[in-house]
Amino acid sequence: MNTNTDYHRELDTPGRAEQVARVRAKIDALGVDYIYYQYISITGRVMGKAAPSRHWETQSRKGVQTWMGGVTNVLPDFQGNLIGFDANAMECIALPDPDTFVQLPWDKRVARVFCTLFYGLEDPNHPGEYYEYDTRGNLKRFDRDFREAHNGLHVRVGMEPEMLWLKPKDGEVRPFEGITEPLAYHIGQFESARTIWMQVSDYARAMGLDMIQGDCEDAPGQIELNYQFDDMLATCDRMTTYRQICAEVARQHGLIACFMSKPYMGYAANGCHHNCSIWLGGEREVQQIVPGELPGMEENWMYSVGGTNEFEGTDGGWLPSELGHWVLGGAIKHIDALTAIGASTVNSYRRFNDFGLWAPIGANWGLQNRSCTIRISSPDRMEFRAVDSMVNPHLFCGALLKAMDDGIRNKIDPGKPEDRNVTEVWQSGGDVKLIPLNLRDALDALKQDEVVRSAMPGRLYEVYDEYKQDEWTRFLREVTNWDVERYLHCLP
């Protein structure tokens, strides 16, 4: 058997054997009986298998086998054919990353660990190679490549995941209603949801999320809870963990944790702004945010601290550094294709078309200008706003890294910041460039953008496009209440 493979090199990573032993010590000390071996689908869904913890050593060495098509959520297209893979596709290997092992606070007999995917060792074409459909595994490598190419520069990102807490509503056409009124920053409304957000926050801290603030936003049941920013991979993993926590809390209370971008027109949508900065140096340090022994590997509580923020200008103003301008230039150049990944569903574009409700439409950047897709929200970072809470964060951050890399390598000028309200300019007939305002146009832009597509190696782009084109086709084939209400009595 060939042992010169990506899979074998991962097994031989310095320090891995020590981490595997530390996980065993945690399993025994915490009384963990089962482990979820998790990976991320191309749409950001959590997939995987569970296994008894007594098999940890074997599975940390061999991984667990899982069907190749799990990355497409094992779903058929509108014609009934499995998307991306047929039923005879082979198995791939989900190899656990020991540093991500952590106990589930709602059932302490269970823990989870994220996995990196590899082709099976028996695969006739790619034995033991990295599985290019693994968006989390791709981000790990893209981040490493970015650091090597730019002398240790790395991106830190903070996310703002908005979502709705919904409950059943009897006797109404609309089946759900928010647990709070649409009153942004209203402490009374936030207090009415205290049982929910405190439980989420407690679970989050127990799994390594350093929670920093939260509030009610201005849609029914809309609550935003924020955790500390960090390196890209760690932040994306925590975003996935946050969603799982919310889903569990919802199950316990008979609610729905809704991350859909736009459940209601006329109210603000569920955005997920990505606040990015470029750093040099710093250290990974454990943040002791829970008392006593940590219920998992210490790496879950590690955050990057210190170093120099190379995005921030040195003159004390709001304009970024020269490097920051190049990063902006790359993001602006590829903004349409990035939107296809950040706003990944048909419903995502309801957010942009409900004008004036906090969502961006301008394919430009500005200083504290929320009508722009990229906002300098503080002198030390940029905020990419054409992202919603349905995003696959690993896939989007990988694409954003590629755009930033292009900006730095080619010293791309982003132009001057936009100081007009883009929505008002566009509605009055003025000249302003817009991001795509529907999924089909965004997918067309992605098709033309080689740099962003390089974040989707092998056949990943083709499978993602197949998945999303099917979604668009399903949308066009569906008769909705809007059709009936508008056209039922249109003639004579």
C-alpha cells in the first residue's frame, strides 16, 4: 500500500499522537461514552456518524468511513437523481482532528470532534488524497497557503449570526411567530427571551465560544449573540457549533431556531456580517471562560491574541493601510462571485430586494456606509455584508481568502470609498454598480470568476453549481401564494 499520501502525512503530523492520548484522558475523566464524528457539507450542514468512545484510538488512526455523497446532504435533484454522486459512489475517510474534541453540555455522555475528509485508500484515482469537496479541509489548507505566501500574514474574522426564535401559531396562515416583538435593542424584549439566550450562551461557553454580547434585533423573534473574533478556521468551526447549540435549545423548548435569511418581508433579514482584519504575529492562548477542568481539548478555548493589525492605517483616520486597500481591492474585484457563496439561496436575495432594511446592494465599499457591501465599520477592520446566516462559513472564508490573496499579489486599487446612499442613488436612476440581486445572476458571476472558483477545487465547483442550479430550477417550477394572489383573477 502507498503510504506517501495526504492521509498518511496527516497521521504523521508532529504532535498528533500526543493529542490523541490527551483525548483519551479527557474521555475517561469526563465519562464520555459516544463521539460524533462531524464534517461539513457544501451547504454548511453538519454531517457525520456516532461511535462508542472505546474505539477512539482505532478511529483516530483509521478514521470512519462515510459515503462520498454526504457532502451534498444526500439529496436528489428535482428529477430524482442524487446531486453530484450516484448511489454506487465509493466511501471516503473522515479522519478526526483531535484538537476539536469537546463534550456536549446538554448530554455529557456525548462529545463531538470535527473531521478532515480524504479519498479512501482503495480509490482507483485519488487514493488517500484530500477530498476536495470537504470545504472545512479546504479552508485549513488555504489558510496555511496564505500564511506561507505572505510571510505569516493571516486573517482574523468575527461573525454576527442573526437568527429567529419561532414558536407555533395556531389558527393562522403563517404557522410561526417570533418569541419577541420586532423592537431592536429593547431590553424588555431581550429579558422575555432570557431563558433561551442564557441557555445558548452557557452551552456556547462550555464548548469554547467566548460570548461577548447579545441583543434583540428588529424582526420577530430575532436575536443576535456574538462571540470573540479569531482566526478563520476557529471562527468557522465556532459558527457551526453555535448553530448546533441553537438547534438543541430549540428542541428542548419546542421552538424553531431559524437561520433562513428572510422569513418575513418588511422586517430585517438574518444577516451574518463577516468582520475581517489582517494580522502579523500573535500567540494562541487559552481563555479560561469556564471554571474548573475544561470539558474538552484546551485548543477549543484558544484564541489568537497580540500581534499587529496590518489592516488598520497609521494616521489615526478611518482609511485602511496600503495593505488594507489591496485587501479591499481584491474583495471588490470579486464581489459578485463572493455574493454567490455568501448569499447562497434563492431566499437570500429577498434580503437585498427589501430595500432600506439594513441590507446592502452596492458593489462598492464605504466608511460606515451600510448601503455598501463592504463597510469599514471601524478603523481596524472591514465588514463584508452580502452574507447571511445560511452561509457555509468555511466555503465563504476560503473564497474570501482567495480574493484577498489576489488583491495583495496584484496590489489591486479598490477606488475611493462610496459616501452616497446606494439605494437612494439607484432608485433615483443614478449611476451605481450593484451586486447580483438574484441567485441566477450570482451563479453566472461565479462561473466567470476563476479566482473565487479556485476556492472550489476539483469538481467542487461543478457540484456546487449543480446543487444551486437545481435550487433555482425548483424555484421557477413552484407555484406560490404570490402567484395565486396576483394572477388568479387577472382576466377578463
